[in-house]
Amino acid sequence: MSMWLYDDARELEEFQNYQKEVRRIEREYLEIRVLLRDAEADYRGDPDSEYLTAKVKYLQKRLNDLESKAARLAADHPLEISLFAPPHG
């Protein structure tokens, strides 16, 4: 990191592009989780529906694909805890 903002402008731009991509993936993940929750609730009300069965399977597949691309989305503990929390013990 340099002393002048203009020296870091390119690095800052790359970081902002990265943040936008991460936010896009997180937004998509949240939307799929909400749709899956609603679809599973509808499926519990009508378990014989082929449409709802297919919808739940499709949303679960999309969710698993996103989790494989960005494993931190499905982690038990947020990444920030590992990076910034004091060590245990």
C-alpha cells in the first residue's frame, strides 16, 4: 500500500469489482434460499404435486451449485470470525 490514493486506484478498482461480484452471488444465494423455503412449505401442503417436487429439486440443485462455487456461503461459521477473532484457548 502506498502513501498516495492515486497509486492504489487500480487496486481499489479491482477490489470494488470483486465486491460487486461477491454481492451478486450473495444476493442470488439469498433469493434461492427464500424461494426454496417457500417451495418446501408449499410442497409440505401438497406432497403429490409433480410441479412442486420438480421445483424443490431444481432450487436445491441451484443452491448446491452456488455453494460449490462459493463454499463460504454454506460454512458453519462466517469467514470473518476465522480471520479477525482471537484464537480460542
